[in-house]
Amino acid sequence: MTEEKQDRVSDEGTDSRKNDRIRLLLVDDEVAYADVLSNRLGKRGFEVHKAYTSPEALLLLRTQTFDVAVLDLKMPDMDGIEVLKIAKKEDPGLQVIMLTGHGSATACEQGLALGAFDYLMKPCELDTLVEKIHEAFEQRPAAQTDPDA
């Protein structure tokens, strides 16, 4: 974990975060879809950060701390399974919800086996996604706030 990331975790702690300030990373190559979904989730009180490409998502994951990531399965530059593998290496406690519009049960099962929290089919109801994000947030491992731990 970078020093900046560690400082942010230490400064915020887990007890001081409120459910309505869940730090969310939304990754989808469909720009219009990601923008609309980000806007709607922001109105629900989430702190949403967007990435339209896998490399952009990985850069954000390496430089910032997120509670939950919502990750599209099919992207042109690197699929969601590869991003999931790298994300879980970078931050094993990150909760990842996979989104797929292609209905690949095999890929979703692979994602769950690699540590994804859950997966949803696109398009999904906003309330369903919000509920899954809250469930993932509640079940994430506690962040270490003690640097000596």
C-alpha cells in the first residue's frame, strides 16, 4: 500500500465512515452508461469515481482507496476478470461487484472464484445495485488503521 493510501486509510478509519460516503469505483467502457449510473449513484450519496478503461481503473486502484468496485466484465482493452485479478492483488479487501450484459455464467463463476463479491446482469435495477453495494460494504474486511498492526 502506498504511503498516501495508508495515510488516507489511517486518517479516515473505518468507524468514522458513514454508509452514505462509500467510496465507489465504477468501471465501464460504455461511457454514457457509466456517466448516467455514476450520476444516479452520486445522488444516492455514494462518492463515485469512474474509469472508462481497464488501465485507467488500475491506475485509480493503485493511487486511491475504494470500499467497493463495480466492474464491467466485457471491456475491449482488458476484460473484467483480468482487472479483478490485479485489483485483488493490489487490495485484497476490495469488494468487487461484476456487471455483465453478455450473460456469461462461466465468466461470472470464475469472477466469484477469484474473489468477486457478487455479479449482476446489465441492465440492472438501480435499487438492486445500491443494495448489493451496501451488502458488499458491510461485509468488507476492516481496514487496518494501526500502522503497527
